[in-house]
Amino acid sequence: MCIYIGIEDLVANALIELVEKSEKREVLFKQLDEYGAQVIKYLNDKQEQAVLVLSKERTNDFLHDYSDYFELFSSGIDEGIRLKEGVSVSQLWEKFRGYLSVDVMLAFMDRVSVSALGVSA
């Protein structure tokens, strides 16, 4: 069985880790790329077949579908996604972690994966 990880799970879990460990409420797309690669590596190392399902179209759909939670931002030449004011980590946990398998949740929380976001686990 293959595990498919979409932009919504990647962003939400990256922001959960960032807020809990550093109180940062935004993540750059280049950080998401590295985080996603580490999450996939973690799962593959555990003999789980996993792939990221990312595209510009899926990202646009994600920003539309979850506009109550997230917004696009720019910082110079870098772009990323920001957690909207008033959205709590507990809301993200409830919406985006409640249905994850243990292996996938552990991959998102793994020390090496989280370090790709620029924070210590």
C-alpha cells in the first residue's frame, strides 16, 4: 500500500511543529520541500512506500479550500504559507492529525524531519 501525502498534511504538520517548537507561524516553500523529503525518507526507511503529491494546482486548491486556516505570504524573493491569526495549534491537531496513521504522524514529528524546518525537535 502506498501512502500519499498532500500539501494540506505537509503544511499543517510543518506549522504544528514550528509553532510548538519556536512559535513561528509561517513556513517557506523551500522548507516544505526539505521537510517533505525527510518525511518520505523516514517512511521509506520504515519499509513504507510513500510519495508527496504536490503541484501548483493542488497548492492553489489547498489555499482556497483551507483559507480559514492558511494564507500565502512573500518575504523578499521567498514565498510560503502562514497560519492565520486566531488559528491555534489545537485546531490544526484536530483537523489534520486526528486521522493520520501512527507511522505518518511519527514521520512528521521525527527529529530529522523537523530539523529540515530550521528548528530543533
